[in-house]
Amino acid sequence: TGLVMAGFSTAQEKSGQRSDDDERIVKAFVEANYKEVFREPNGTLNHPYLVPGGPYDQSWDWDSVFTGVALLDLGSAPYLAGAMMNFFDQTNETTGEVTICVDPTTTSPSCSSDPSDNISSGSHAKPVLIQGALAAAEHTNDWEQFRPYSSKMSALLAYWSTQRKHSPTGLFTWHDQMESGADNLVLSACPSPRSDCWVEEGCGNSLSSPDLMAYLYRENLAYARFLDRWNLPGSDRYEAAAASVKETLEEQLWSEEDGFHLSRNVTDGSDIGAPTYALGVPLWMGPGGLEAGRAERVVERLTKPDMLGEYGIRSTSSDNPDYNNDDVITPYSNWRGPVWVNANVVVAYGMLDFGYYEEAAGLAVKVMKVLADDLRATGEWHEDYDAEAGGGGSAPGFLS
């Protein structure tokens, strides 16, 4: 959530839109509570790390990246670097496999808000870990701290290329929605192994969506950047891999009629046109990864009333028949309507990259208000927010 403070102020300054009282309240809360997400080495985790707060004591993949980047000016660099190192430590160098969370008490974490929930699944860390390491390295200008993990980084990328690439199309796939971080998003008819409808053979590794393609584009470029700084060969290979991801995303998933990238069930070949926050994630690829004309179409779609509400961008379009704002965390969190701050921040950063300052600032004002109002009402933050009423949803005490 602290990312709101870091990036949105730029948009507000360039657009002239501000909400000073809300910003003051949010900033004061961050400064008073940020150390609650810092953890020292413990148990199976040999390096400092970050937790999201709320009911979560594990270190999670994208929460660690988002929180660590948000708090860099408040001293998070060693915790961000350490969190990424903990994930690299637990990455299988042969297969490239690592879970979506790491836990100081076990090497087989449940990766759930409920520690007793240890349903076996193929969920793998999202391809954002090298990007997190890159942010820490750039902030500290210490690239050498990550050199021992070069082989783990390459193994992570090889995992996606060898285990998650659909050969006929070149598209990459999520094992399930839980793995994507958007636990029950409507892009999957059956979200995850925590769903009663799940059948591994038909459901697993079937969904390709634009968020995954965007993450992999950025992840390959991040590793290329490390190789250059280490004066090692191979950066051109990973730059080419990023270009290939970009080309596949455009050729396979772009819909000129809809004005955004669709998702696809690669098992049955069906396109999935349900508008969700994921259609905005390719903006995060920046002008080098997405054509300006297509970025304009994406921004237009995101700012239609079914997606952009009073409190920010909805996780799922309000026109979707499954749209709801139910307060749910078991068996998974609700991404079928509520506003999620992390999703809004990714979209806002993408808007900034393409010069959509007013749109990004407008989004900033909305999200800052919902966070400030939560503090006024409850004195804490929640994992998500009701897109219609603005109240906090699940996981009170959440900080990521």
C-alpha cells in the first residue's frame, strides 16, 4: 500500500490533482507502522525479509516486492534484498521451482491465511522476484550481493520456458488463479485446487492472461540488466526472450474489437474476454513493451464506469454476472469486484509511463481516499475494499 505514496505523488504533481488531508493521514500511518513488515532472519529464512501484515506471517512473492519498493526511502532495501534471497535460496536450481511464499517455520509452507490449509498444488512464485532484486540492487548500487544467485535467477526463467509455455501458441500459463495472486478472478471457471470443481488434468496450467505475459517480459529484462552489470554474457538472450513474450502477447491476445488483451484457456482454445484489472497490467511494460495506440485503448477501457468506480479500479467489471464485493478470505480472497490497492498501483505506474498523468492522479486520489477513510473509521488497513461502499474487506491489519 505504501506504493501509493511513492508513485502517485508524481502523478498528482504533474496533473495538479491532490488530496492533501488524505495524503497526510496515509503518510503518517506508513511512517508510524512500516517497521511492522520488517523481519530479521529466522528459522528457514537466512536473510531479513518482509511480511504483508494482517493474518500473514509468511513472506510472499509480490507482496515482498511491492512493499519493499514502496518503503525504500524508509530503509527497506536490506529487507527487500533479503526477501528475494530467501526465495532464491529455496529455488530448486535444477527445476527452477519455488513456492509463492516462504515461511520461517517450514520448507513446505501452506501459503494461506490459514496455516492448517496445506492443500497441495503446483502454485509457483510469480515471475517478479528478479525484478525485486533489481530494485534493491539499483537503490543500493550493490549488484554484487546478488551475483551468487545468478544460476537461481536463470533457473527461475527456465522453469517458465520449459514447464509453462504452451508450444502451439507460445503463451505462458498460470497453474491456477491462486498462483496469479488474484485468487478467484473470473478468468478461470474453476479458480484453484482449493475449489471443489478443480480437476488437475483439465484445469491446471490452462490459463494464459496478460498479467503473466507482462511480468515475464519485465522479468527477462531484469535478468538481462543483472548480466550486463556483472559483465557476464547472455543479456542479449534474455532481451530477445522479452521481445518474444511481447510479440506473442500482441499476436495472440490483443483484441482490436475490445481494445485490450484477452485471456485464453489454452486447453480448449477459448478466448476469455471478461474485463478485469489484468487488462491494465501490460501498461506496466512501458513504451518499450506496448504500442502507444494500444496503451491508449487500454486506458480508455480501464476508465469506463464498469471498471473505474468511486474508490478505484475494480478487480472485475461490475457488468460481470459474478461481480460481488463479499468479504471473503477462505478458501481464497475475493477478486470478483473489490478494489485491490496493489492492482491499482500497477495500473497507475503504467499510466505514468505513457504520460497519462491526469488518469493516474485521479486514480491516486480515489485510492488515497479509501485508505484514509479506513484509517478514520477503523485505525487500520484491509486487504481489499468494497468497490461500491468503500469499506475495508478482509484481513484487517494488512499493510502490503
